[in-house]
Amino acid sequence: MSDKTIYENLTQLGTSTELPRRPEDAVLEKVPNPQAGTGYMVRFVAPEFTSLCPITSAPDFAHLVIDYVPRDFLVESKSLKLFLGSFRNHGAFHEDCTVSIGKRLVDLLDPQWLRIGGYWYPRGGIPIDVFYQTGPAPEGVWIPEQGVAPYRGRG
């Protein structure tokens, strides 16, 4: 498969693209998986994810880890970066942000398997960790731990 065939339908890669104002406005793009039929895992880490509290509009911060085993498509990473950035001014609870991101990727990619860990930094003294997974991990694919330590504070 030539590069032109894989990338010919992308609209954001290689161009100056503004950050979408809302997650609903973000365009997530996919490319054909050149290794379709091979079991492997892809990991994206966003250690500086931000959103807003829907009640107070105070900023919330999280370390996101997205793991997926692709089928026929891969998410194009610039479009994923812009999608995640679109939450910067979006008001939603931690649970809604984390699960919505996972579901949007599942709808786009139809992966064999996907999980997302949202490791949210404390607000009001309580860290919140949110996990979403589509089912059991496929056999024969190495799935490492996400490697984010539980919040310890000053301890």
C-alpha cells in the first residue's frame, strides 16, 4: 500500500489546523492499518490532558493512557491530539470525559479491543481514576500495564 493511498483522505495532517472549540466539532481521522491481520497494541499517552469542571469552570487535569488493538484502521495522531485538546474549554465530569473519548475512538476505529485510563489529579483532595474497556484483551497480544502510579500526595 503506497503512502498516497494510506494518507490521501486526511484533511489535517501537514496543514495549520486550529484547535476545535468543542469535542463535538473535532474531526477524528483514521488511516488504513498497513499491518491489518497482525496482533499488536498501540498506546497514546496524554500526560497533560485538561478539561473544565461543568459546575465551577475550574480547570481539571488528567494523565490519559489510551491502548487499543487495531483491526482495519489506525487513528491519525494529529487529529487525536486536536480532539483531546478540544476538551480544554469543555465542561464535563471526569467520568464523562474519559468514557466519551473511549467511545468516540471505538465508533471511529472498530478496534479489536480498546481501554482508556483517566488518572485525574485531585480537586478537593480526592483524585479520581476512571477506566473504560471494550472487553477482555485479545489473546496473543502483549498488553503492558498502563504504568501510572496511584496518587500518593506527599506520602
